[in-house]
Amino acid sequence: MGEYSKEHIWIIGASSGIGRALAIELAARGGALILSARNEDALNSLNDALGGGHQVIALDAGDHKALSAAAKAIPKLDRVIFMAALYAPHGKETKDIDFIHDMIRVNLGGAYNTTNATLPIFEKQGHGQIALCGSVAGYRGLPYGQPYCATKAAMINYAESLKIELEPHNIDVKIINPGFVRTPLTDKNDFPMPMMIEADAAAKVIAGDLRSKRFEIHFPKRFTWMMKILYFLPAPLYFFVARKIVSKL
């Protein structure tokens, strides 16, 4: 038994990285999981590792019809956690425009698709939780960080709007803003990543904070509070600091 023993939790983006680690953590705390991502083999392997018994629904988070169909196949739902993301390393080279549009489709469009698919369920039953994964990269526009930073900034803004809109319906909304976490995505980076933590450590923070009253779940705290300082800087001062960073690249 655990604090999630009577809850049904849908994790979208569960095949790797933080999403996979979170599935392991929530299952250990008693949650009944719905595991989604594009890689069905990876989801089945994860389900087997968890002892089976969890529901596997392979889908593309950027496909709103697939999300809606999946939601209809879920018999009970208490929380949905959107962890899916596409990513390309920050760099001065121009990114392929098709990949940019695909990143927007999945990273941001997937969040809208998730809300659209699950909101009717939560409204009908009178409760629920929507947790969306942003990033501290969304706090400010980081040089050479677009379009990833832009999608994460939009995610934070979207979650803030949803928080106010859905409170009267007893639907909780949270934004998850990680710093550097060791995952297949961060493995693509070739620059220093200070205060990096492992995915299982990130999962423990998220699992603990999903039940809290706070809106933002951010970690590791030493790094994220430093990034928040940039967030609160006036624009002229931020641009001064950003130019200094760029000059060293």
C-alpha cells in the first residue's frame, strides 16, 4: 500500500527519461498506471519490469485524435502527467524547420491535446489533476535555445492560465520545471550542465509534490533558484548578462 494506492495515473511520455523513472516511482507507491509514448516496445518492457497489470497505450502525443481515443479507453483516471517532449541540443547552427514544427506539435500541442482529452473526464467526476512538464529553460529566452525554450515558456504560461480557469471545477494544475536531469535528451548536450541529478531523484521529487498545494514543482532547488534570479531580472539587465554568456560560447 502507498499514498497512490487508490489512484489511476496516466503518464504520457513514459518510455524513457523522467517519465519512465516517474512510472517506476509511482508504481512503487501503489499507483495504477496508464503508460503512453510512441515506443510501444519500451512501454511493454517497462510494464513487465513493474510486474505487469498496468495499461499500455502507445500513441503520438502530437496527435489529438489519438489522445482523445486513448482517454475513452481508460476506465478510471485521477491524474494525467504530460512528460512527452522532442529536443535538439542548443547551438548556433540553424535547426531544420520541419523539426521545429514537429517540436512545437509535440511539446506544446501535446499539452493542449492532453488537456482536451482528459478535461471532460475530470469535469464529469468533479475532480482531477493535470501536470505539465515545462523546464527552467522556459524562464527566459536563452541564446540559441529556441525553439525548445519557446515551447517550455509557452507551457508555463499555459499551465498558469489553466490553474486559474480550472480551480472552480476542483481540477488541480501543476507545472513541472526540471533543471538538468540525466536522460537520453540531456545526453545529446555537449556543454556543461551544472548540478545535474539522476532521473530517479527527479521522480521522487515529482511524486512527493504532486500531492502538495504548490503550483510549481522545480528541481534541483540550488540550480532552479539561480535560474529564477534570471527570471526576475529587468530586461536590460538580463540582456546584458545574456550577451556576456554568448560572448563566451
